[in-house]
Amino acid sequence: MFAGTKAELMMEKQIQQLRKERGLSQEALADLAGLSIRTVQRLEAGVSKPRAFTVKTLADALQVEVEELTEAESRTSVGRKDYRPVKWMNLSILSQLILPFANIIFPLIIWRKWKKEKPTRELGASLISFQIWWTLFSLLIILSAPLISLAIAGQTQVGQFPMVGALYFLLIFVNVGLSLFVASDPETRAPRLYRRIPVLF
């Protein structure tokens, strides 16, 4: 691996950060910039020094000014983003398996403590709003389940297990699974999902 200057090392993290913020894979960025995926991989790994033309094509593909990739101040500010609280908020939703409404309570506690950080403030508010919407939707579905089952099947049970109970656990497991999916890569997946959610506060 080449030693590289401090500026070059910071540039590689800037490219990777901007790519993830835009929800792009390395292959997608390579296609947009007209580069090989190998070139993008080597740049992000810091094993090659980008030429001026390469920096320009990457800036165009990422829809930023060239200076945002080359100026140390810009690179430093982006590199300070901390997505760990967003990950913790998603993982805390697991508590919903044993405590009703914990999918709102625990993320809210974490958000209040870390909301001074920009990623946590924005994504956290959207995450909690998503959980509120999800809970309201789940309650509506559960309350409607007996009527729907009665209209379709003429009964309100699935075998010997109530329809309401089946739906309750299904909705919880879907929500927990989605939260684990986001928690595995919050930097990329949280912006994709939660920034589309209408924020309630």
C-alpha cells in the first residue's frame, strides 16, 4: 500500500462517505463516473492516488464540487459523523419482543441523549416517527383483523390460535427484522429508509 499524504488519506474517506450518503454501491459509482469498479475500490482503500481528471469525474458523479473532495476542512467535517447512536436506536427496538411500545420508548431515550449530533438528530427523529407510524398501523390492522377474518373465512381464528395474536407477533417480527437490517449498516441504510418518513416532531 502506498503511504499517501494526509490529504489523500482524507480524500478516500470523503469519497466513501459521499457514496454511502447517496446510497450508491461502488459499482454504481463506477458506472456514473465512467470508471472501473477496481479504480473506485483502490481509491477508497487508499492504494492509489487519483488524477485530476478522476477527481473531477467522481465529483460530477457524486454531485459535489471538486473542492469538496480536495479541501481538508470539508473532508474533516464529513469524517466526524457518528452513526453509532442510530445503530443503538435500531438495536433497542429488539426490546419490543418483551415490552409493548418499547420500540418507541428506548429509541426516544437514546435520541434525547445524542440528538446534538447531526446524523442522530435527523435520522433519530425520522426513526422514532417511523416507529410511531408503524405502531399506529399495527394497532389498526390488529383491531381490524377479526372483522377481516370473519368476512373472508367466517371465523376469527387461525386453527386454534387467534388471528389477532398471529398478526401481533408477525408485525413485531417484521419490525424487528427491519431494524436489525438497518443496524447492520446504519450509515448507508438509515438514510435510505428513514429520511422518507414524515417526521412527527
